[in-house]
Amino acid sequence: MIGMSQQENHHYKKRMAELWEDWKQKHDPADMTDVQATNNEEKFYVWAERIIEDEWDKLKE
């Protein structure tokens, strides 16, 4: 997300870490090939960005 303040950046990184833990519990990397893992990582970032953006939108309302 472009143009974030330090507070927003800190929240973003913290939420990404939390969401990554949730994602890993649902998608065991040990069960995936390298290609599946790469595709899943890309899907994770799209999914996580959407969640974080929605959270920011709600905070700004």
C-alpha cells in the first residue's frame, strides 16, 4: 500500500505476520510442490492485502 504513515506501516507488517500464520495453518507448505507453494504465496498476498485494505477502510469511516 502506497503512502503509508509509520503507524500504518507497522500495523500492515503486524497484520501480514498474523495473517501469514493463519494461512500457514490452512495451507501446509510441506504438502506442496515448489510451484504450488509459489502460487499459494501469491494468493496469500492478494488475500491478505484485501483484508488489510478493508480493515483500513473501516477504521477511516
